[in-house]
Amino acid sequence: MDVKEVIINQNAKLREALQLLDKLGLGILFIIDDFEILVGVLTDGDIRRFLLIDGSLDNKVKEVMNNAFFSLPVDSDNGTILNNINSKIKIIPLVDTIGKIVDYASINKLRRISISAPLLEGNELLYVTDCIKTNWISSQGKYVRSFEKLFCDYHENFTALAVSNGTVALHLALDALGIGEGDEVLVPNLTFAASINAIIYTGATPVLVDVERDSFNIDMDNIEKHITNKTKAIMPVHLYGQSCDMDKITVISKKFNLLIIEDCAEALGSKYKGRPVGVFGDAATFSFFGNKTITTGEGGMVLFKDPVIANKAAVLRDHGMSKEKRYWHDFVGYNYRLTNLQAAIGVAQFERLSEFVNAKRKLAEIYNETLSKYSFFQIPMEKQDTYNSYWLYTFLVKEEAPFKREELMDYLNKKGVETRPVFYPLHVMPPYKLFGSNENLKVSTDISEIGMSLPSSVSLSAVEANYICSCVSNFIKEIKG
């Protein structure tokens, strides 16, 4: 219900207010003065009590309204709102800085909890302001170099190249490693389309491999049967923050002389055997889209094990232009550079990486505590020797559940909680059917049909997380009757 519908002027008559209360059924009206400032609230109970002491419906609203009301600023987060809703205060008006009512909140009408929102409360503004003041706003500037060094230091001195987004990071890695027409690259069937698109950009052929039911990652026992004399590389994707078994992938790559390109778009902060993902192959890529663990709005990073390959990639990133001879092009290159402005945000975000990952892991603990009570949920796992960054908390609603995934998602949506289904398996979508037409890709298909993600923002409060959990529990109670 729009807040404008439940607003009435203090000089209106009680009869008009009562008619509006009966019509709307909300049980409360917000009272404003002639300057549209919130000055009180009025309930049907207030009117009844007034009439019992010989009041009249011709009296004005301001004679009856409660002017000792409780309100909150309109930018209050859900945690603050939930902390103030109780048996006495069930509906809270939300006001702007001068006291005008902008919205209202209740247990059934919270500000929408998004699936993943950035947290920009560190040095982002300071560093971006520095860029503007010094006029270093494009791809040249100290923050690009600082951002790359932070990644290099964190990832065992792999050479780091900042790029404009995670998709071009994959393309640049593949191209610099010499993968192209006639080559085959193994890629999991359950991943975001950027993984397979980048392979197709190079002219190489993607080969879709099914995934493990427990980790959602590429099925280690299913890799070797897909390898041919054309196979050039494996692209393991650390999906939703759960790292792949990189020991097994390394053994396979050495056995068949294959390159490894780790897609770490969703796994910054994840580890395998105590080492950060991204340091087990020949190249690795990261994304800094707005919903990632750290963000630059749009942006990406490529890591290379071999400095010679990294140098080639740096040239390709900058139009293929020679570093020694300006405006001389040795290759057909790309404009894949990251701006100094974006890198400034990235540096500030990276400074808080540990804090962000810890927040996601604590959130996962809260969700796990509730969901693990029900046998028909498969909660996300942390396999042996791995450290899950839980980019998105993603779980399965098993077939034996007394409801469908869509029913739970619809219920949460009505409660102001955004959810997200798991990716479609690649082989069912028109551009990629050719690459999986002869395969049994049942596991990735099943996961896609029953998997869903809950809000996973690093800024999500414990109160909000507990509210989401209570919504899930209440839904199950209602279903079971």
C-alpha cells in the first residue's frame, strides 16, 4: 500500500478518518500538518476510545491523534527497523530530514533485502577524490598499479593485470595463452555464461562437463573422458565461493599437458589447502561487478604464472601496442583497461577483504543453523582442505521437500527478501546446445532446477539474517499446517 493512501491532514474530521481506516484496513493513519510534516498517528482504537467519552465524529483529527508517536529516518536499515518492531509498535513511519513522511515499515513491509549489495564505507570516496583532484582518472594512475600490486602480493607474486570486467579477463587469459581455433577447453556445465562465452570468443570449442552434486563444481571423475587430442585447457570455476579440488585438476593437467585457467569470479577470498584460489594454474581471473565480494562497479583482474605471458597480455590489453614504440601495433589487441577511478575503489575495497569474507562466513553460519534443521535442504558445503568465501549462500530444496523451490522464493519475495535461482545449465540455452547435445548432464540440470541463493551482502546485519531465517521457518510451519 502506498504511503500516500494512509495520510490525512490534522484538520480533517474524524468521520473522514474513520471512513479511510475502514477502507484501507491497515489500522493506522499518518497525520500531517499543512506543511506535510508528520505530527501524529491515529488508529481506529483511538477513535473508539474518544467516542466512548462522548466525542463526536465531527471533531478534528488533531484533537484525537497520538502525537507521542515513534518514527525512524527513511534511510534506516532493516536491522534498525526490526529492532524497533514489537507488540506495541507494529507500524513505523519513516520520515525525511525535515519530518515529512516518506514511507512506512512493518514486519510485512520492510525495505527490500537485496541478494547482494556493495558496502562502500571505507576509503573509496577519499581515493576517488584524489583521482579527481590530480586529474588521473583514466587507465593511467597510481591506483591501477596499487590495485595490481595488492593482488600480486596476495596471490603468491603472480603477475596481476587489471581489466575492465571479469568477462574480458577470461578472454585475455585465454588469448594470451595461445588458445584459439581448433583447440578444446573443458568447462563446467553449471556456471555463468561468461565462462563459455570467453572460450567461444577465441574461436576454440568449449566442452561441457557435468558437476558434482555436493560442491556444484566440475566433476573430477568426469573430466578425463572428455579429453581428446584437441584439448588444450581446463577452466575450473570456483562456483559461489566453493573452491575446486585443485590437486586433482593439477594431476590431470600434468598427465595430459593441459593449461589451467581458474575462473575465480565468485571466489576472491576462498582458499584451497591454505592457499588462495587463483595460484594453482597458468592463469586466473576475477570479477569486481557490483554484486561481488569486492567491487569496482565493473572491473576484473587477470593473474599469470609466467611473466612472459603476462607481458604479452599487457600488450593485448592496450590495443596490442608496442611498449617500446608508441602507436606501433605488434598484435590485434583490445581496449580492456581499467580506469584509475575504478581501481581507486578497488584498492579501498581490497583493504577490507578479510572483513568482508569473515562477514559472509558468519552469515553462512546463521543460515546453516536454521536450514540444517530440515532434512530436505542441502546446505552449501565446505569440502575438506577448502575455505569457502560464500560469495552467495546457495542451497538446494530437495525433491522430497513438501514444497517447491518457487513457492519458497515467492514467499520470501512477499516478505521483502530477494532470492535468486541457480544458473541455468549451459547446455539448455540456444547458443550452447551444440556443445552438450551428446552428454548426460543430469546433475547440473537437477541443481539448476532446485537450487536457490539467499541474500549475502557483507552489510547484512544479524537481525536481518535472523529475520530471513524466521521467514523460512514460518513458511515451513505454514506448509506443514
